[in-house]
Amino acid sequence: MLTIGFIVTPGFPIMSLAALSVFEFANLEGAIGGYDIQILSEHGGPIATSSGTPVMTQPFAGTRFDTVIVGGNTEIVPTSPALIAFLADASSTSRRIASICTGAFALGEAGLLHDRRVTTHWMFTQDLAANYPDVVLLENRLFVVDDGVWTAAGNSAGIDLTLCMLENDYGIDAARTVAKIMVIDYQRAGGRPQHSAQQAIDPRSDRIQEALAYAKANLTKPLLVEDLAQAAGLSQRQFSRAFATETGTTPAKAVEKLRLEAARLMLEQSKHTIDVIAAETGFADTERMRRSFLRAYGRPPQSIRTSGKVQNRAELA
């Protein structure tokens, strides 16, 4: 049985514990070997969450774990000398050490992030870069794995991180089964951005959201306004007016954002040629895709592919 030690500090958000649900449901489904899960703190006993709800913990001193995860907090909190010492020791006795959100700062204080590729919640990336200038900060990633050190963005990204751990431990079928139980549509790869293009567009009504979901699922199609209006169940005139009011942009620009996001992910995470990626994401040709990339990112697709390969090296190893 693999042992999981999850460290919390006073004021931590309850949602950070959602990452442990992956191991919990893996046990319920009878994953081979299973997991022994312990919630830890420096002194043990009840630790209050940000809402004031207490959670019982065990003291981490003198214990050894296969996996140590430092949970995040709602703000950057000081790392105690005892926690620094525990993490430094765990770096040589545990198979992997991880952080969620601001937990990365504890790993940094313990000297575990030197020259490593890491990420954290977008709200704290500037602080992490300033405090630990020797890290290779990947700002817009859900999670990053670098030689036994795992770092995740916000608390929901902790679920993606532990699903990946489950897959590494007991196989992809176990991870898919748990994701299905947790009603997670799919297991998001670590290289996914913290914010999606559809989220950035941020429509309020179900009808516009349905149109965008239709567009995202049908990028190879022309996606004319009449197609999106039909998906939304509105006339073209009603749809165009509602879309502009809710999103502040046009359907054509929104579709381009979705195409760009899909193309960038394929560039960074697949071996498809740029011609194939342009076709699969609905760009008329590679030149149109190149111009869109220059407008949006200031770089051509080939440049993003090259940098993406460097960033993904740890996860692909």
C-alpha cells in the first residue's frame, strides 16, 4: 500500500482536500495495493480551514511517506523550520514530493525547487519568481512534473495532479475509472493552460455557452454565425446581439481564440505536423494559422512548438 502524507496549514481552503478524493475512490474501486492517506500538520490535532471548519491531522514529525503533498493556502504563509526540515528529509526518503497552489513556497524554502520546472496558481507566480529566481517557472500550466517534484496550480488542478499520480501508480484504466466516478469529463494534461479560451470569453447565458461548446467540438467546420446561432437556438440577429452583449467580442473572434488554444495545445503536446494541426483546428491553411499566432502570441507556431517541447520534457520522460 502506498502512503500519502498531505500537509495542511491553518487557514487552508477545504477545496484543497479534493485532491485526496482521487486516492479515496481508488481505494473504493480496489486499485491494486491502494493508498494509506494521512492528513498532516506540524503538531497534529484540529487545523482550521479558511471557513473555520476544523480538520483533524496527525503530526508529520518522524514519519515516512511514499508521496508527500503540501497543500495550498489562501495566501502565502511562512514555512516553519520544522516543515522545512521535514521536507528536506522527505526529499531523500519519499518517491515524490508535490505541492498545490502556495504549497510551492514551502518546497522553495526547503531548497527543493532549484533549477526545476515548476508552476503555481496564477495569482502567486510573480511572488514565486521573485522569491526563487533559480526556478524555471511555467506560469500557465495546470501541473508540472520534474524528476520526482510535482507542482500544481490552483486547488482544482490538484485533482488533475493526483489523477496523474494514480495513472503512474496503477495504470490509465484506474485513473479513467476514478475520473468517471468523480464526474470529471476528462483527465486534463499538465500542459493545459490554467485558463481556457472559452472561460476567458465568459458568457452568462446557457445559450451562448452551448454555442461555444458546439464550436469547440467542431473546430474543423467553417463555424459560420448561422451555425452557432442554430446551436444556441436563436435567430442570427438575436444571437449576434446577445453574443456581443455577453462577451464583448464577435463570434468570429471568439472562434479564432478557440482555434488558437486548440492549435497551441497540439503543437506543445503532439507530434502532428503543422499542416495537420492547421487542418484539425479549422484554420484554412498554415499561413492563416501563422498570422493568427503572430497576432495572439507574437510568435509563429514553430517557435511555440520548440519551446513547448522544452517545457514538456519532464512530463514526457
